[in-house]
Amino acid sequence: MQLRIGASSIELVPGDISEQQVDAIVNAANGRLSGGGGVDGVIQRKGGPTIMQETDQRYPGGCQTGSAVISRAGNLPAKYVIHAVGPIWSGGNLGEDGLLASAFRSAMELAAEHGCESVAFPAISTGAYRFPLDEAADIALEAVAGFLRKYDQPMLVRFVLQDGPALAAFTNALEQLTE
């Protein structure tokens, strides 16, 4: 499914984010930027040790929740990896919605600052961080669409979703944006 916003577009695809041929792949990172499981683990394994070495050197203090940092992409087909730190779900009363939206906006800002014409996102915070999938999809797509409406870049934002429930949640959220 795809939605056009000005000259840009948002698309939803199933698959492995580490295999995307885009300018930047967004990593669902932890605040220590120390690698982990899920999307982060796949990106670190396939991208090789240079990604972790660069983040250790450039960002020794890690990255705050709701923010993002950027590194080169190592062995991945992308130019960059944008490490975005989403919130751990704690019931929704600790500002998790705002932090998740901020993580997406921060990643979009870095992509634009580095001249990326295409960026691929995972469903940040919906795995081990337990953010409810439907709510995360709404927040992610609203944050990205708002950025595109304001800045009209990057040209392509692709959400790469690993399973059927994630694809269904993001498809529903994208359909709501088109209404």
C-alpha cells in the first residue's frame, strides 16, 4: 500500500529491513546503542562490527529515548543507519506516545539533513518494548506524514514490517490517513 504526500510517498512492505536498498535504514535501537535482539540484532549482524564501533566512538553516552543518531551502514545496502530510540511501553501514562512520535521525527530530520532520498523504518518499540501495535502504527504514520507535509522530503519513506499483524496495523493506520 502507498500514500502520496506532495512529491513524497509512504509505502508499506513486508520483509527484512536489513535488505532494503534505500539511503538510510532506521534501527530500533536501545538507549545505550549497544546492540540487542530483534531489528537491532539483525542490523548489527548483517551490517558488521563497523556500525557498533562507529556508534561507540561517536556517541559514547548513547542516545536518549525519543531521539536518534546516525552512522554509516557497514555491509548493509544502505548508506546510513539511523538509530532511533523508542520508549518502553509502561501503560501509556509516562509520555510514551510523545516519545515515540519524537523518535520518528528525529529519524526523519537526520535523513533529511544527510540528503537521504529514501528511508526504511521498522515498527519501532513494538517488539521487546511492548508498545501496542495499533497505537504505534497511528503515531508512526502521523509523525512521518506530518514531516513530509512540512518538508516534502525524503522522497520515499518505506515501512518494512516483519509479520502479518504489523502489516495489518500499519495498513489500517495508513488507510485512516487517506480519509
